[in-house]
Amino acid sequence: MVSTATLILLVIAFSIFGLLFAAYLVRWVLQRPTGSEAMQQISNAIKEGAEAFLRRQNRTILLLAAAFAIVLFIGYGFIRGHHDFDPVSSSMQLAGWITLSFVFGAACSVIAGYVGMWVSIRSNIRTAHAALSSLNDALRIALRGGAVSGLLVVAMSLLGVSGLYALVSATGTVEPTKIPLLIVGYGFGASFVALFAQLGGGIYTKAADVGADLVGKVEAGIPEDDPRNPAVIADLVGDNVGDCAGRGADLFESTAAENIGAMILGASLAAAAEKAGMAFSAGIVGVMMFPLVARAFGIVASIVGIMAVRLDKEEKMDPMQALNRGYYVAVVLAMIAFGGASYWLLNSPAAPNAWWHFFLCGILGVLTSVAFVYITQYYTEYRYAPVRLIADASTTGPATNIIAGVAVGLECTWMPTVVMGAALLSSYYLGATSGLPHAGLFGTAVATMGMLATAAYILAMDTFGPITDNAGGIVEMSQQPEEVRRKTDRLDSVGNTTKALTKGYAIGSAGLAAFLLFQAYMDEVVQYAGLDLGLPFKVDISKPVVFVGGMLGAMLVFLFSALAIRAVGRAAQSIIEEVRRQYAKLPRVHDMIQFPADFKPDYGTCVDIVTKSALRRMIAPGLLAVLMPVSVGLLFRVFITKADPLIAAEAVAALLMVGTIVGIITALFLNNSGGAWDNAKKYIETGALGGKYLTGPGGVKTKNPTHGAAVVGDTVGDPFKDTAGPSIHVLIKLLSTITLVLAPLFL
Amino acid sequence: MVSTATLILLVIAFSIFGLLFAAYLVRWVLQRPTGSEAMQQISNAIKEGAEAFLRRQNRTILLLAAAFAIVLFIGYGFIRGHHDFDPVSSSMQLAGWITLSFVFGAACSVIAGYVGMWVSIRSNIRTAHAALSSLNDALRIALRGGAVSGLLVVAMSLLGVSGLYALVSATGTVEPTKIPLLIVGYGFGASFVALFAQLGGGIYTKAADVGADLVGKVEAGIPEDDPRNPAVIADLVGDNVGDCAGRGADLFESTAAENIGAMILGASLAAAAEKAGMAFSAGIVGVMMFPLVARAFGIVASIVGIMAVRLDKEEKMDPMQALNRGYYVAVVLAMIAFGGASYWLLNSPAAPNAWWHFFLCGILGVLTSVAFVYITQYYTEYRYAPVRLIADASTTGPATNIIAGVAVGLECTWMPTVVMGAALLSSYYLGATSGLPHAGLFGTAVATMGMLATAAYILAMDTFGPITDNAGGIVEMSQQPEEVRRKTDRLDSVGNTTKALTKGYAIGSAGLAAFLLFQAYMDEVVQYAGLDLGLPFKVDISKPVVFVGGMLGAMLVFLFSALAIRAVGRAAQSIIEEVRRQYAKLPRVHDMIQFPADFKPDYGTCVDIVTKSALRRMIAPGLLAVLMPVSVGLLFRVFITKADPLIAAEAVAALLMVGTIVGIITALFLNNSGGAWDNAKKYIETGALGGKYLTGPGGVKTKNPTHGAAVVGDTVGDPFKDTAGPSIHVLIKLLSTITLVLAPLFL
């Protein structure tokens, strides 16, 4: 038997180590030189814009969170009243813990997002400067800058959960296995912030991108990141606020929610095993703590992986290869630690095979994430058939390009679905055959943990993307020599790949984590109400009420996506109008703008317009996601009968599950069609199908309409892959966590 | 107590009356004059192309159906073996009945589709000729030509079901309430044909349309339906084979499947009521026959409605108004008949309120269909905000047009979902409070019947669309005076509206019918296996196996749509290449083709290319839809355990239900975004946002890029709204019927 205190201290110690290491990386990055004044000017403009946006966004989000916290407190403290089966002795206590953990989760998520972005907008210029001399240095600065986000997110989520656990535990009034029920609010708070951060950032980044491209590249005919484009700074700001801040918050809540969900399931499993006389040697609390311990070991594995990334001496190595090597180091170490943790905490003398069954589940999770990465590559890289098909279809114009892209997006859902289904069923099977009773679900939970074991490394690779993107922009705008640009372009293209891959990873883990979370929800409903009524809790979607709940869940995903995509379209239109206004008075020859040498665009107005627009338009989809499951749960209480007291909770479960399924495939559709369109355009830009320009008789260069058609597809894909898609990842988990927190209200 | 024979004879008599009336309409239409030789030439070319395609398509479909029939017979007759709970005494008998009804259903569906199209390609020229003198005559010819399809479909499906029932009943060896279990194959045969017909026709029509538009309108700058476009005949043929033949087969199977599903549920209800001592006065068979009787009365109501359509003397009336008046006549009569049938057959002395509760359910069904029509109008007509938004977004180019259209399509799913949910829950509630035990589900079934009560009229309005479209094409191509064109244009625009509305109606009825069908499936599983094992059959999607079944169902819809959309894109590309080849040698001035006066395009090659392409490409999505539920059902038998013997059937049920939910919202997305794009373009063509051409300084006309952007959206929407969307309607019902037929194999 391991003592609870030992385990908690261990987890807290590892988390703090992770944070300290992140601080070390920050210092290391900040010590790198910052480059010429021209570069600093640009970098400062980006910094200013990003910080101003994030400050305003955080203010809005915290206000919304505060309002929701009050509602939560009133709902639990005054309206619902106390029930005998509650884990604490008064409604005030219940309300207090749930609200406290919600607020704490929200605050941690805001901090993690903010600090991550703080570092990334300081890493970009240092990466750009390093690229002047050494690709290896540039690579390492970008990755380590990104790693700060990654470590922060994982360590803070772990610290938050274990800290809250320790706090509740210290009161000595709550049964240990019931503690997770009180701290589910932490994951919900994190989701709440993540949703708005991802929406706001996603709308910002793509509105600026689409706006800048449509007037800059298409109408004015100037290249990407050209300083004469008034929207260019807004576009570079967008990379930071959308890609780093958004995804940071997203993965923060993935790990937080998954930690708590796995703890709830672990506690149930251990209790069932003890009842059956097959107790674990580490005790119930040991099993419950397993997810936290495994995650804590994973931090160290990720750190080693990150530090292992370097190019060979001559810098001839593909940077992607260097990143992959680091990833494999992290994966192997994480799996060894995972095996150790399984052996230590999941050992039951009565079921000697159980620990390695669970260990295999963890490995299955890792393999699933690798499969997702390969599938994403197949559908979004121009080495493979799908992107080639889209490029070919561009020869007959934008309409056929769009049709081909939509077809690829819809098609690409099949393999991930099959892989996810196979992973769920085989980890369930491994759990079920572990020798312990009712261990199938815990098997799927362990697979999820395996998938998330290297989250810190993945997140570092993800934030690597916007940092290199920004570095490229700074190099381009400060007009550095061609040779430097080639270096940053190499890094940038690797960054595009890592961004696409991590999206595949994120949706895969969202799918598995959601399954785990709604098992936790059902467990919670049973704990709150089912057991004492002697009713098994099933989610029978053949009941009309439950079926309608499922329909509403599917619809929610579509409506949410509609609002997110429309927000980008609208915000982009206001940018376009602003740029056109700034260009209106410039002289033109043959419709081509002739820029005067002293032309100075007003970057500030564009930044301001898109900031306001994004903040205003993130509210509707965000509130929809929060309020719809709540309303269904409360409204459907009218269907509660004596024979069917759980019907409202059941309808919400169907909303959650069908919403999750539809969310996963819709996100896959949006992410991958967007990625494929992007790369079809890039493929043509490499010179395929005529390249960017056609040379007519007499050497006259004209725009290649095939490329023009591909640009349309790329633009359509922008809000798909960077606004709606990633927001759905968060939506899925928000649905799970919100229902977890509010389940008692639906009974 | 009404005797079974009386009821069956009544239904058969009404069906035959419907067929005779259809024959009368055929004679009436054929007696109208056929117009000038120029018109006949064009009409003959369409006729030839359409008949050649349909012949080849039917050959392919019948081959596939024959192969499947053999598999079905072997599966039931030899592989599955006999079970005690089977409704007949030997496996050969079971295999025989199921296969016979499958073959019969397939054959009837082929005949209904063929005859419907036979009439419609003869109505088009007569409508065109009538338009030379009288709009009223033209309207009536088009509607009555369309009504042949409508009546044929409804009467034949009714005759098929009642005839098969009579046949099985005549053997005297099967319990009456078990007969529906034997004839479920009829609906499946119909679905099987409908799926391939809709896919093949849908691919044909849109490939020809997209191909003709992209080279004709966009590249060569010639108007729609211009005789110099080599793809124009293929396009006109497409209207017939896609819109009439496809939708005819679709609604044939809707009514057939719904009839049988409602009979199964009616039999269950009546048996339960009798057990509870609350027997219906009409007996179990009376309740079971209620769906057929109500439908039989509906035929007469539709006939009266169709004959009531005429314009006022001066022909100033809006033709849409005339059609609406006919619809309201049909609805009111159908509801009176529905009330009468409810009072006659659904009367239980022990539950005196039951009959009018069910009657209200029927009215609820009608109201739901009206709500769907209005919602569709709101999202797809340019009088309302959504289409205006898309048109506005076109001013910033094709990319923003597509983004806006996708957002509208995703958004438009919410209202129909809420309406459908409300209809399901309130009809369930009305049934549950009828005073009879377990009558909730039958309430939802009756609502579906109400919705489908006027199917014949709706289908007449639907086929009206391609007939007027063709008439317009004939008038345009034979270069009739402007005044005549205006008349056919008025009819054509009404036809576009009715096509959009009937699509809304079709998806609404598909949703309700599917719910009914999977209740029938569950009932069947219980009858086959559940009862004697004493297990309640639930579809608990919180079980991993069942959840994965649901995931696969959702994915199926996306993959299926991908294949359908891609097929159109590919086939269109081959048309474009062919037209470009024919245009390659023509002289050009400033990139504009200068057509020689004696230019004669080769229509035949285009018709041939698209025919081959459509037939080849319909196979993959069709087989996917048929094979996937079967494979899941058979594969997932590995998860069958003693404790959970129904798990495979349960996973299939989840596939079916989640697939249905996702199918409904995906079809809504595809249909309405396509319709909205189409009308955004038409709105700009009315002169809004600059109209089709801009007049520059000096009166030079240039193409309006806003219109060009809207054309891109319209083209993208084509395969959405006319290929993938309508095919999903059929997919939904195919899933239900295939699982109904194969359920016993999953146990």
C-alpha cells in the first residue's frame, strides 16, 4: 500500500520540476540575441498587437467565467438543495468546491495560455536572428520556445488537479474516492476558457489571414508578408493568438479533463476489484492516482525528447527528421515509465496479468496517435494522391477545386474512425480480459492516457509552427538576403507539417478522452442517483426522448461550426474593406496598384478592427456550446417519470455522445480538407500544373488560373482548419466536462 | 370486427383506381399536340438519351439486385438455418418469401421509375407547345404529366404490399401479425433500386450540368441551353433521369418501407392492447391495415387536388399559387379521410380517446411537413436574409461566397432538427396518453403516415420541375419568340421552387420514417430473439461496441457523400474535356470563340461519356451503403456473449440511428447550401449587386466578377443538392430496410 500523501507529493514534485524546467527554457530563449532594429520593429508590432488582443480577450473571458461561476454557485448552493447521496454534507460545501475548482481551472488555463504566448512572441525574433547564421540554432530556439507552452500546460494541469485533491483531502471530511466528483469543475473551468480562447484566437487569425490574402495577394498582386499590406501585422499577430494561445488552452483542458475522468474511472474500478476480493496492492487511491503519476513521468520523457533535438553538423538534415527523432525519444521513455507506473500501481495479486494488460492499452494509445499522424499526412501532403487530385481539379477552375476538396475532406473521415473504433474496442477487450471485474472501460481510459503521455512534446511541436511562421514573416518584412529566407522557409514548411499533425493528434485524443469522460459522467450519475434507486444507467437511444437528445447533439456541432465559420467570413470582409480604403487613393496602371516609394500602410487600424470583430463574434458560438447541453438537461426534466427518473440525464448523455461522434468526423472533415487545399496550392506553387505564372508568347507573364483556383480553395479552407475545426476539439471536451459538472442538476 | 379480406380488397381496389387514373392522365397528356418539327427534334434527342441511359442503368441495377437476391436466398435458406421462433416452418420458406418480396419490390420500383420518366419525356414537348398559346394549358400538362409518376409510385407501392400480404395470407400457414416480417423484403428491394437510381441519375444530371455550365457559360460565354453547347442535350437528359427517375424511386421506397414499418408497429400495439384487455373494435388486423387504408384514401385526395389546379381566366395568377391551392385541397381531403380511417380502425371501446389522439398525430405530421417547407423557403429563397448574405459575400470573390454558403448550410440544420424533435416527442406523448399501453411509438408512426398522406401530390409537384425545365430548354433551343420564353421561364422558376420544397419534405419524411423503421427493427429483433430470451432490447450507446457502431454509422454518411460528390466532379471533368476538344479548332478573337454559322456540335459523344461515367461511378457508393451495415452486423457477432446475445444487433441499431441523425443533418446541409447558392446567383442575375454585366466607361460591357463568384458557388452546390443530398435520403431508408431484412442474421 502506497500512502496517498507520498503519491500526491510525487506528482506535485514532478509538476514543479516541469515548471522549473520551463522557467529555465524561458531564460535560455531570452538570452539569445534579438537581431537588427528593423527586425525588432516588426517583432514589437506583433508583440503589441498580440498582447493587446490577449489582454482584452482574457478580460472578456474572465468576465464570462465569473458570471458563470456565480450561476454555478447559486445553482448548487441555493436552488438544487442538498441530497443525501452528495459527497459532502451541505449544499454550500458542494457549491463551494465546485465553484472553486471551476474558477481555479479557468484561471490556470488563462495563465498557461498567456505565458505560452508571452514566450512565443519573444522566440520568433530570436529564431529569425539565429537563422542569419545557423539553422540548428533557429530550430532549437523555436522548439524550446514552443516547449515552454507544452511544459507549462501539462505541469500546470497536473499541479492544479493534484493541488485541489490535496486541498479537499486535507479537510478530512470527504471520502477519497469521491474527491474527483468535487474537482470536476477544474476541467470544466479549463474547457470554458479554452473554448473562448480557441474561438476568439481562431476567428482573429483567419479573418486577418483571409483578409490580407484576398486584397494583398489576389487584388493588389503583392507577395505574402509584404510590408505594403496593411493587414500583414494583424496576420502575424493572428498566428500567435490563434495557434499558440488557442491550442495551449485546448490541450490544457484535454489533460486536465482526462486526468480527472481517469481518476473517477480508476476509483470505480479499484472499488469494484476490492469488493470482488481482488484488491490492488497499491490500494484504491493508488489506482486513482495512476493517471497523475503516469502523466508526471511523461513530463520528464518529453523534456528529454525536447533537449535531444538538434541537426547534424552540416545542417543538411531535414529539420522534420530532427523533430521526429526527439519525438521517438520521448515516446520510448514515456512508455518505459508507463510500464513502470503500471507495474507499481496497477498490480493486483489476484489478477497477476492485469498490470501488463493495462500497459498494453497504453501502448495501443501511443500507436493510435502514430496512426493518426500518418493518416493526416496521407490526406494533407502533396506527396500523396488526395492533394494531387485537388490540384488537378483546379485546372478546371475554382468550382471543381472546391468540389474535389470537399470530397477529400468527407472521405478522410473513414480511416480515423476505423482506427479509433479499433483502439476503443481492443483496449476495452484488453481491460475486460485483465482478470479484474468491469475493467474494460478502465482499459480504454488507460489507452487515452497512453495517447496523451507525450502531450508536452506534441504541444512543443505545435507551438513551433507559429514561431517559425512569425520568424519567416520577420525575415521577409525586414528584407533579409535570399539565403536566410530559404532557411526560415525550410523551418516554416516543417512548422506547417507539425501543425497539421498535431491537429490530427488532438482530434484523436479528443475522441478517446471524450469516451472516457462520458463514462465518468455515467459513473457520476450512478453515484449520485442510480445506485440508491437500484437502476442501471443506460443510454438507450431508441427511446424518443433520448433520440431527440442525440439529434440535438449532432445539430449543435453543425450550428456551432456555422457560427465560427461565418464569424471569420464577416470579420475578413471588414478587413478587406479597410485595406481597400487604404489603397483607394493609390495610383494604378492597368488596374495594378503602383505603390509610391514612401507608402506607409496603417497597420494599427487593421489590428484594431480584427480584435474587436473577433471578440464580439466569439460570444455567440461560445455561449451556444455552454448553454445548449444545460438547457436540454433542464428542459428535458419534464419527461422525468417515476419509472424513468434518469431520462433527462440520459438525453444529455445522448447529446454528449452523438455530439462527440459528429464532432469528431466534422472536425476531421474541416481540418483535413483545409490542410489539403492549403497544400494543393503549395504544390502548384512548386511549379506543378504550370506554377504560379504562365509565360505566354513573347515572354509575357500572366497569372496561372489554375493557381488562382487553388488560392480560392486555400482561402475557403482557412476558417475550416484553423477556426471551426480546432474549436470543435474544444467543444467536444467542453460538452463532456460541462455535463460532468452539471449532472446532479439533471436528476 | 372488420374482416381482413374486406380491408385488403378495399386497399387493392383503391390502388387499382389510382393506377387507372394514372393511365387516364397518360392518355390525356399524349393527346395534347406535340409542336413544330424543330421542337420535336430536340425532344426526340432528349428522349433517346434518357431512354438509352435508363435502359442501361436498369440493366446494371437489375444485375446487382439479382446477385443480391441470390446471396439473400443462400444466406437465409442454407447458411442461417431454421430457428424455432421463425414465422414459417422451414428455412427454405423464409428464404423464399424474403427473396420473393425483395425481387418484387425491386421490379416494381424499376417499373415505377421507368414509366414515370416515359411520361415526363413526352410531357415536356407538349408543355412547350402549349406554352405557345396558353400558360394554363402548359401548367396543367406539366402537372398532370408529373402526377402520373406520383400516382404510379403510391399506388404501386400500396398494391405491392397488399398483394404480397394477400399472397402470404392465402397460404394459410403464417400468423397474420407475422406476415409483415416476411414481406419487409419488398421495401428493401425498392430501396436497393432507389439508391442506385438516385445515385446514377444524380451523378448523370449534375456531371452534365456542371460540365455544360463550366465550358459553355464560363469559358465560351454562351447562354444556358444554347444549341451550340455540345453538352446541352446531356444536360436536358439529366433533368429527366436525375430528377424524375431518381426521386420517383426514392418516394416509392419511402411509402413502401413506411407502410410495412407502420404495419409491424400497429400489429405490436394491437396485440399489446388485446393482452391488456383493451382490444380494438377492428381487431388486430384492422389496426395493422390502418396504414394501408389511410394511404389508399390519400390517393383519392391527391387526385382531387391535382385536378383542381388551374389558373384564373386572364392567367395573371402566380402558377405557384395555383399549385398551392391544389395542395391545400389535397391536404384537407386527406386529413378528413385520415380522421375517418382513425375512427373506423383505431377505435378501442376501453380507450375512447385513442382514435382522436392518433388522428391528432396525423395532423401533427402534416403540420411538420408544412413547417419543413417554410424553413426550406427561408434558407433558400432570395427574399430572405441567408441568400442575401451569400450574394453580398460574392462581392469579395468566390472564396467568401463559398464560406458564406457553407455557413448557411451548416446553420440551416437547427430549425428542422428542433421541429422534427418536437414532432417526434409530441406525437409520442399523444400516443402515450391515448389510454392504451405502449402506444407512444405508434403515435410517432401515425405522424409519419400523416406526413406522407399527400405523397402523390408532392411527387407530382416534384416531377413538374424537370418537365417545365425541359420545356424551357426546348423553347430556348428551337428559338421561339421572347413572349413564349417568358411563359416557360415563369413555369421553370415555379418548378425550381417546387423541387426545393419537395426536397425539404422528403428529408423530413425520411427522418420520421426512419424513426418508425428502426422501431420496427427493434420490434423484429425482439420477436425473433428477445422475447424468448427474456431480454429487453435496448440500444445502449454507452457500451463501447455499440458506440463504435454509432461512429461507423456517422462515418458511412460522410464517406458515401464523398464518393457521390467526387463522382460528379470526375464525370464533369470528362465532359469538359470533350467540349474543349470539340471547341479546340474553332476560330477565336480576343479569346472569345467565334462560332461559324454552320457549327453543329456532336451531342451524342457527350451523352455517351456521361452515361458511361455515371453508371460506373454509382457502383462504389451504392455498394458501400449496402455492404457496410451487413458487414458490421456480421463482424460484430464476435462480441456476442452469453450475457449479451444481442450485441451485434445492437451495434447495427446504433449504426442505423446515428447514421440516420447524421444523414438528416448532412442532407439538410447539402440540399440547402446548394439551393441557397443557386438562388444567390439568380438574385444577382435579377440585377442586384451589379447584375450579370457591368457597364464601364464608354458603355463597354464587362462580366461582373460578383456574378462570376456566385456562379462558382452555384456550381459547387450542384452535386451537393442534386446528387449527394437526395442520395442520402435514400441511404437513410436503405439502412433501415436492409437492417430490417437482415436482422435475423445478426443474432
